[in-house]
Amino acid sequence: MRSGSNLEKVLEDGRFAVTAEIGPPRSADPEPIRKHARDMKGSADAFNLTDNQTAIVRLSSIASGVVCLQEGIEPVIQMTCRDRNRIAMQSDVLGASALGIRNVLCISGDHQVFGNQKEAKNVYDVDPVQQLMMFRKMRDEAQVWGGDKLEEAPKLFLGAAANPFADPFEYRVRRLSKKINAGADFVQTQAIYDMDRFERWMAQARELGLHEKAHIIAGVMPLRSHKAAMYMKNKVSGMIVPDAVVDRLRTAADPKAEGVKLCVEQIEHLMSIEGVHGVHIMAVAWEEIVPRIVRDAGLLPRPSVREAIVHPYHS
Amino acid sequence: MIIAEQKGIEELIGILEGHKDILVVGCRSCVAICLAGGEKEVGVLSEALRLHSDMRSKGWNISEVTLERACEKEWAYELDQLVEGKDCVISLACGVGAQVIQELFPDVRVVPGLNTSNMGAPEEQGVYNEKCGGCGDCVLHLTGGICPIARCAKSLLNGPCGGSQEGKCEIDPEVPCAWDQIYHSLEKLGRLELMDVPIPPKDWGPSRSGGPRKMVRSEAILTDEQNRMKGGKR
Amino acid sequence: MRIIALVCSFCGYASADMAGVTGQSYPASVVPVRMPCTGRLDVSHILSAFRNGADAVMVVGCLEGNCNYQYGNIEARKRVEQARGILAQLGIDGERVEMFNIASNQGWRFAEAVKEMEGRVLRLGPGPVRR
Ligand code: SF4
Ligand code: SF4
């Protein structure tokens, strides 16, 4: 075990993992995170806390992760290369580990033009591949980048993001391979709507044996309406939403129920694909639907490989 | 070359508050090519300022001159007589030229007339693209001759981010994705395997992050004797 | 009132002349300034005209496609636009400057153009600098 995290255990046990996303609030109040944690507890093995997603200032991912620990759910903290240089990154990962956080997802981060701090200076001292190299060195060799010894290595289960829907398509799997070679233990993908393209991508990944080198967790995002689908299609970078999906929601009598049904079907499909080791549910601003989706997909109960999360904050 | 554009006249008028005898200085090098600070632009700006002065009875005396290369002392010294009696120089040279002029003439205030932007190239007349970020440790041999530092919005070194779609960068559908370009350039060069070679965290020491950079070519430095023969170091 | 007409040596000047020859009446406030081609026009010429007391500036070149130097009149139109941008920053209405394309035999159009500019000055008031 590299980190001893619940997510790592589930995946290493060969169980189909479930992760879900929690968007930290644009506020100093941790209550929304607590509420999501209580609502979703038991529905997933670990929960991603986004890091100032779309470059909008929010409660920090590490602090949100600690709130999750207090609520007895396991966090995956996301860390962008946009806002921290290598000094801050390594320091934050030591801090996160000290606070009991084990899962770290390394990402480049949405460019600041998308957010509410467009005038910001971005960092990009390292990119996500280099971030993984750095964190793996810290964990496996107890050394910071450059070689100085760490008295105590951080306990980390390292994640990378992959987007099968970005271009050039022929290169996407090789880019993932670079991330896995750099240290990614698990991979979470962009939300999948175009199953054909995802299958082609997975086939390439299997050809390179990537499904055996890292745990690939496929992303899904339930949609509440055809408007939400249109938004994803047109406004979110790096997304492909086929017209059939939009039409299905448009013509549905109860779009929300249809959205849930569609998501469950997608999960069932993904479970049947060789090399997919889990599903990552991103119910942005619709977190309360997660337990139902997980239940309908027949993924309950979650394996209790970790009896109770023991950490300094649990009251 | 250095790419720059003129500051708005309103902003300049604000900066000039309190000045009277003003010299507009242009440069015939990069900023003339990008139509920001050559002789023409010096003429137009000077005339615009005169017009404003006359409209508002400011009594500004505006004179104009365009140097061959404002960033070289030898050329910038040509201002010697011209700055006499001036209380302000508007530099239509790039930020480098403006500083060289200020260094040479410490008694007169030099204000920037340009916003100096980047190291780039004219794509066509009137269109200029950034090409190099001056990182001090060039990687173009690994990236198909396309700079990921300056041309990728995130300065990524190991391939395109998840926002790259149909050759465009996530920041703007008008902006090409540098990594998409790199991929296709390497493909044409038959060097696609370079896309698989991981590039470790970059040493930004030789870049601006390492502090202001100084380059010394000792073999090129003139001796005191040579300087005397040349007419003396000023 | 003073309207400066920057006219090219070909159609611009000839159309002003033709206006006189054919007995067109137009305001006496216009002062034609002859230049080889409107392609010689510089933004600073327009600015200078205003600085020297003009209320309006008109640039008169040949019809598009008929420039004696191929596209001098196209360039001139761009410079008029550029001048408008600078005038706006100085608080001067861009309508005070206009580009006209008039053929040498269209004296009546020259007269109309002058009237048009006079109308604008009457509407906008005197130019930015009185001399
Ligand atoms: S790699 Fe560095 S030196 Fe080379 S073009 Fe890019 S910024 Fe300039
Ligand atoms: S889309 Fe391409 S150019 Fe834009 S940030 Fe991503 S990799 Fe860089």
C-alpha cells in the first residue's frame, strides 16, 4: 500500500470503485461541504474536492478535504499547476498528508480567463506530468525535488486526469501513458457522453497496457435538462456531447428522471468495458442525486474495506 | 523582434500633466516594423499632442526625433543636443529603449509612450504573434520548432492539456493550441517519438525568475586603450 | 468657417475645378489643398489641419478602382479612419473628417460633398482650435 487510503484499497482489491465530486463553496462557511458529505456518505469510496474549479475563488481543496475527514468521508484533493509553484505544491502535499489526506489528483487547471480573477498571473512552474514526478519522488524516495531528504515521506495515492475528448485524439492515450509513467496510480477521466470515442480510447489504452499500470476511473456527469446538456456541449472546454443525448433530454417527459436513467445506463456500459476500474460521478450543483445514481447502478453497498476513518479531527 | 503598441493618447495626456517642453523619441527598429514607434508614428503622435495642447491652451512645445536604434547607447546619444531644455521625453521606443534613454539623460523624465508586449514576429502586415518567452534555456529542438513556453497558455512542457480541441486552445477559439501545432510539426518532421519523452521540471533559473539577467562576452569587451582609440567610453 | 479639402491631383482636383466650370454653387468656406494622390495622405496632415483652425477636413480621391496609383485612395480611407480614432481620444467628433471618392467629371458631387461638410460644421459647431 502506497498510502493506505480507502480508494487505494478498493482498487487494489479489484473492486469497482466509485468516486464523486464535491465543489467547495464560494464562502468561508464549511457547512455546504458537511451537508454534501452527510448526504453522500456511504455512496462513494472517496470524494474529489475541486481546486478553485474554472478559476473561481472557492474554499481551498485541502481545507475542504479536512472538513470531509471530520465528517468521516475520504477526500481526494485536486491540485492545479495554475496557482502554485513547486515550493507551494510540495509544501501543501506535506501539509495535506500531515492532516490525513491521502489522495491527490494532479491537474493543470482551467486557465484563469474562465474565472473571476482574469487579471491574475498564473504560475505553471511545473505541469501535471512534472507534478506527478515530484510527488512520487517525495513519497517513494522521501526526497523533495532536487534531492533534499524528507524526514517523513508523505503518504500519497496519486491521481491524474485524462480527457479522451480533447485533441489530437491520436495522442491522448500516449499523454496518459506519460502521466502514468510519471507516477499516476489512478486516473479520472473527463465526463463521458460519447461512448464510441471512449471505447476507442480505452482500446488504445489497453494496447499499451495502461489499464494494468494504473486504475482508470471513468467520469460521468448526470444532466438535469437539455439546457444543461447544451451548456456542456457549447461552453465547457474539452467536452463532446452527442446530439442524441441532448435530444433524449429535450423530448423526455421528466428530464431529471431521464438524466438519472441516462447516467445509470452510462455507468452500466462503462462497467462492461475491460480496464475500467471505477466510475467518477461529477454531479455539479446536483450532488444530492449521487446516492440515487449509485443505488440504481447497483453499486451499493460500498465495500467497507476501511472500517472507520481514523484521524485527529473525528469527534 | 520586440512587439509593442502605443498607449492611448488620453493616458499619455494624463502622464504628461505638468510638463511643457516635450520631446517625442521614436526608434527605427522593431517598433517601427510593428507600426508603434517609427518615424510615422512619432509624427502622428506629436501632431495629436500639439492639437490637444492648442485646444486646451497647454502651451506645450512638442519636438520629435526618431533614432536608428534607441536601445544602443551609441545611437541614443544622438539625443544629446535635443534633450537640452526639455522637461520630458516620450519614448516611442520599446521599454528597453526608454530605459537606455533615461540612463543616458538622468535629468530629464522619460515616460513610456508604448506598452511593450513580447518577442514575436509579424504574421502579415498589422498582425503580430508572440513567439518566444526568453526562458534562457531553449527547448525548440524538442518541440518541433514551436515554443511551448510562450505559445501555450499554460507553458506546459509535456503535451496538450485537456482543453485542446480541434487545434484550438481552451482560452479562446481564435488562439491555436501550441501543443497541437507541436504535435503536427513533429509528425511532419518524423519525430513524433519526442512527444513521449517526459521533460522534467524546468530550471527557470536562466529565465526572469532567476532575477534580472546579465550576459557578458568577455572576448568582446574593449580594453581601455581600444576605447580611447574609438573615441572614448562615455 | 474653414473646411480643408485635401484633394488628389487627378479626380479630386479636377472635380473641384469641374464644379466651378459647370457653375455649381457651393460654400466659399472650402480651401482645396492639392496633393499628388490621396495615397500621400498622412494622419498628421488631418491633425495639422485641425490644429491650424479647420472646422472640418474632407479628403477627396478618385473612385475606388480608379486610383492613378492603384490603391492610394483605399489607403487614404484607412488613414481617415485612423485619424478618427485619434480625434475621438482628443474629444473631437470624428464626423469632422470624411473621405469622398469622386470622379473628375462629377463637379456636382464635389459641390454636394462640400455642402455636406458645411452641414456637419453647422451642426457640430466650430472646430477644436480657433485661429
Ligand atoms: S523555449 Fe525558451 S528560449 Fe526557446 S523559444 Fe521558448 S521561451 Fe524562447
Ligand atoms: S489548449 Fe493547448 S495551448 Fe491552450 S493551454 Fe492547453 S495545451 Fe496549452
